[in-house]
Amino acid sequence: MEPLAATMTKALPDESPELKSLQEALANLDGKMKEAVATRSSLIEKLHPSQKMSAENLIHYLALRNEDIRTLQDRLHICGLSSLASSESHIRRQLQAIMERLGKQIPAEEISPYGYQEARKLIKQRAEQLFGSKDDPEVPHIMITFDSEFGNDYQLVKRLLQAGMNVARINCAHDSKEVWQNMVELVKTASDKTGIPCKIYMDLAGPKIRTTILGKGKVKGKVALSVDEEILFSEPDANYNPSEVVIGCDEPGVVNQVKKGDRVLFDEGLIEATVVAKHNGLATLKVIRISSRKPQVKEKRGINLPDTRLSLPALTEHDREALPFICENADLIGYSFVRHPSDVMELQDAINTHNKKPFIILKIETPEAVKNFPALLIQGMHQEVFGVMIARGDLAVEIGFERMSEIQEEILWISEAAHVPVVWATQVLETLNKSGIATRSEITDASHACMAECVMINKGEHILKVIETLRDILHRSGGHHVKKRYTFRPMQIASRYLMS
């Protein structure tokens, strides 16, 4: 066979072994894409009419990502052809275009209706449905998390709108309906007076698991820990010695669900312990790592259980009580700690009982949500439009910080394949927001936000400077990302979905 490098300077001969080999490899991939869709045709048929083509493209992409095509990508690249990278939104049409370049005649009825332009137009249209219109096409929509103090500061809300806020986020895990109402009215007033549109996004609280101090340190609401120390993790009604270090959580039944060997993470992962024994509503934990400056656990700090398959309702009673207010006042509703397609169906059914139906944003923040991500998207496609939020705070704690970069990119790729707009959230320029000066690493992190359709910024003292800095970063970096080249090893998310 002629060396591949030689093909860079001349076209492949019609009968060359390399041409035939490429044609066969591409035809094999195309066949697997068609088969994956055909086996799920009844599932696709039940989706919203506007989502059916998107579902097909998603499944085509998952079929491709179930294969290791890195060698094929190199061969295509050497031949001056598309290597299929950066083609998530129109993957089968891209494959067909390569096949046509290699001489394949594709019947008109087989041509995929979504090419690059059509897919980009569809994603842009859906982003505008979710997040509203914006003036600058090169910068994603900007979502700002509101503090309760915002409800009394018209001038600040006005400046946020003028600085570029497109979406106001209200976290329903905090405050009350009266405070939420003040925030909503202030945003609407400022929007009306400035003529700048702004969507209202409200987060459901979800089953956030937080610490309670049951034993030693209960009065002060905190207890000191040390590495290698053994402590108790207890249900509130278990039989424990109150003079010992005993930590509980505000969700009953959680301790009964942990298993020996499971990790228990406190305070956003700063303290790590492992279950070494279980007995009658008590789990003995061994502290194996303390990364905080103060080696202690406090009341109401978050608990993460990345190894435990929790049986908890995604839609809590608190959420159901808040839902009528949210449906009446919000344009978007954030679904916290969603894990399974049945969770999505439950919220869809609950919203359908209300006259006004906010669009759902699926918050991906647990390992189960990552594993089930394609199925979550398919269930979301029963609605005309929905979005995804990469909730990087809890997700990084749950899956491990070292995997965060890999997972967030996979979520972005798969969402683009499904034509689903994405919110990039948590700790964007957080040091700048708190101190007034950014770290070098968070500037780099912020530049990656151009891959999403919306960027969420948390409340902070320097929030106006954060918006200005973010817009400047995204202007500078937004034109470069599409030029990056990726190679496609098999993706576990794709394999799990296709084998289910």
C-alpha cells in the first residue's frame, strides 16, 4: 500500500486500496448509525415532533462514540478530509459528506436533513427560546444568581441588566416566597424601565443532604475532626452515645442506604471519610482526608455520597410546595439532583398541571445523572425545548475533581448532538467576584465557557467587574474553540446507553 503521507499531495486513485478501505470503514459506521436509530424508532416516535430529528442525531452520535475511530480519524486527516471532530450537531451528514468526497452516491432520501448550518440555526433558536434575545452574538447568554439583598437594590439590578445580564437566577433552596416575589418584581420593573429583556430562572431545591451535629459539639453546631479518627454517621432515631462525635443528616433514611466501603464527603469534599462498619442505623466512618484550613464539620454543610445509590425523590415536598409559585413567575425551572428519566417525567407531569409552563433545565450534578445522561435527554425531548446545566460544584465533588474536565466536555458534546442548549455553571471567575482580582487558572477556565450557550455567575461583591471581564474573555477566545481537533476513543456514556 502506498504510504499515507503521499496522499497529502495528490487525490486518492479511484481503485487504490486505501480509498476502498476508507469507503468500507465509513460505510460500516453509517450502517451502525442507521441500526441504532432503527432499534429505537418506537421511542423516537413518542417524542415532541420538533425533537425527533434531534433524537436521531443524538443516537447517530452515540453510535459513533461507541467505536474507537482514532486511527480512522488520522487516516482521514492525512487525506485532507474531515476527521468527524467538531461535527456533533450534524454527525451523520458529515459522515455522508466524506463518503461523497470518496465517490459514494447517496440517494436523496438517505441524505440527513441536518447539516452544519441547519443544526447551528436550531441550537441558536432553542437558546433564544430559553434565555431570550441578546445583543452580542459572540458572547453566550449571562445568568446572574440573585442574593436576597438584591430584592431591595433597584440600581444594582439595573446596572446588571445594562452590563449584560440576560437571565436572573433565584435559588428556591433559600429565602421565602415573599423574598422571591420581591426579586421577581424588581427584575421585571428594571427590565420594563430599561427596555432590556431578562428571563427569570428559579431553581428547585431538590434533596440537598446537609449535616446535623447529634453528639459532641451539638451546642456549638460544629465538631473538630482528625485524620484516621473514627466517627459515627447516624440516623436521628438510632441508639448512639451523645458524648461521642456523631454526625447526622437532614434527610432521614440516608445513613441506612450507605454501604461498607462507600465514601462520605463533607463540606464540598473538603473532608473525606469511608464507611468501615454498619449497624442498626449507624455507620462508622474513618476520616481519611481533611483539606480545609479548619479541621471541623459544621451544621448545615453539604454531604456528598458519590458511591451510594440513594433512593430519594428528586422532586421533594418542599419543591412541590414551591412549584405553583415557580410556574406562575418563572420562565425557566432548574431541576436539581436529577438522576433518572423517571425523575424528568415526574417534573414534566407536575408542570403540565399548571397553566404557565416554564422550560426545564436539567442540572447534571451526580454520577448517576452522567451515566444516564443520554436517557435524560431523550426524556427531555418529550417537550418542545429544554436545557442542561453543568452544575460543576456538586458534580466535581461527586465524580472527583480530576475527572471534571473530561466529563464536562462529554456533556457539552452530547448536548450539542441533541441540539440542547447548555448552561456552564459554578465558580466562574469566583476569586475575582470575591476579591476583585482573578487567578490565572480561572481566566483559562472562563475562556472555555464559550462552548456553552449560557454562563452562570454567582453573587459577589465584584459582580459587575466579573461580567465585564467575562465578556472580554469570551470575545477574545470565542473565535478559537471550533478550531480545536479532538480524537474519538469510545465513550462510556455512549456504550452504556446503546447497551441498555
